[in-house]
Amino acid sequence: MSTAEVLYAVQAVDSLEGNKRRAELRPAHAEYLGTIPGRVALGGGIVTEAGQPATGSFLIYHAATLEEAKALFENDPLFKGGIYQSVTWSVFNGAMGSLLG
């Protein structure tokens, strides 16, 4: 990550049909992530309980601007496939924890 980049976090909540679409879009999603190496600092599905199906996604992107982070997210097949009912963005200011090194 360059000094000009910021960490942008997005929490996206699935629509009622989102989980069904998620499974069919997963291969294209994985392929897309392979085209943007180093841009996703952290990402994964949100679940209500361990072992349950995902109810949304949480990702943190390395990006110079919020617009750049949004473009990375909006080009993802999961977003393009319309699985999310809501999306919330914020700047992530990591302060502590084992993931921060």
C-alpha cells in the first residue's frame, strides 16, 4: 500500500435472494479478485452464526479515493449480480490487532 492509499471498508447486506445468487456467482467473484491483486486487504462473508450461510459481505480495500474503492467493489460479479440490498462505506483506521502487524 502506498502512502497515498487509504483503507476503505464496505459492509454489504444481501437481499432475500442474495444467498442463492451468491453460490452461482462465487466462481466469477473469485476470478475477479484474481485480477485485482493487492487491492483487497481483508474480505469475507458475514454470517449470523458460525457454519450458517452468508448474509452479506465485508471487505477492506486499498485505494487512493473512495471512488476508486467503490469502482473495485462495483466491478465485482457479486455486486453486478444484484445480491446486495444495502451497502455502507467508511474509512477504516486500523489501530490494533494481529491483522495489522
